Amino acid sequence: MKKIVVLISGDGSNLQAIINACKKQKIFAKISAVFSDNPSAYGLKLAQKASIPIIIIPKTYIDKYSYDIFLMMKLDKYQPDLIVLAGYMRILTPYFVNNYLGKIINIHPSLLPKYPGLNTHQKALLNGDEEHGTSIHFVTNQLDSGPIILQSKVPIFPNDKIQDIITRVKTQEHIIYPLVINWFIKDRLTIINNLVFLDGCKLPKYGYLNNK
């Protein structure tokens, strides 16, 4: 059975969705470990409840490269077929990314390339957007700029508050992240020359959402 390692920094809602999908065999893989840079991350409790090993690497290293080298040393013990970023807030160094290129995916709460970085829901609301969403992409050395695998859109209504948008986006994330992970695990998903292929067919620029 193939192995997944999940990296988190926060509450772990996407981690829980992945755990549930593995239990229901909607993902045909095992979560070998959950790593976090935040000892207080609630997601660590979710992992422990599911009897998944947790590894906490606090932010005590002098520089990002030293941190990532130590992270890689610990991570490699679990021999992951796929590294899943699920609310992991540290920016990975090029050294780390290049070592696992094509084996790291991330979920970002916006319709990339719109709103990379933080506070995406606030930006969408303040800019008067009529829709928002989430994107799953392969991780490259440019922040939130890797090739997009799949996007899911949600509406923004006139009286929405930020929490309304967050809830709507999270609902979609918990559906599509396990789906994409299983595509990868079943060897349906690949990246070649910075282009994403699903079942041998090249996906368009903005991923599977626009593949009509």
C-alpha cells in the first residue's frame, strides 16, 4: 500500500477529511505520519485519535534550510509516495521542493492565480468578488504558483461574512482534496515538464474544473 505524509500547521480539517477518506477506502493509501511546525496544532490531536504517528518540528532552527534539511531527514524515514500540505504555513525551501518535485501537492483557498498568499477570503470579500474557491496544485519553488490540478468555485452572496465564505470553501476542500490524492495514488495523475496530466490527458491551465 502506498504511503502519504501530511504536513499541517493548524486545525487539521483537511487532514480529517483525508483520514476519513482513507478509512472509507476512497483513498487507497496509508497516512504514515503527520508532521507539524506547530506543537499546538489541533490537527495533531486528530492524528493521534486516528493512531497516526505525529512528528513535531518546532521553529527553533536558525534558518529555513537547516529546518528543511532536518524535516527531510525525519520525513524520509516514512518513505512517502506523496507529501500532502494541508494548511502547512511554512514556505518550503527550493532544496526541499526540488528533492520531492512531482510528489508534493497543496490546497490553497482561492481560485489561483488570484490571491496567492494569505487572507484570501478577506480579499475576495473586500474586492466585491461574486465567486471564490479553492485550488489544488503541485508544489514548485514559486509560492502558490505550481501547476493547477483542480479548482472548485463557490458563490459569494451580498450579505456574506468572512466565516460564511470560509465554511463554503472548506466544504469543497474536504470533497476535492481526497479525490485528487486518490488520483495520484492510483497513478492517474502526473506532472511532466510543468504540465499536469490526468489519465494521460493534459489538463488546461486552470485544472480539471475547466476541462470541458
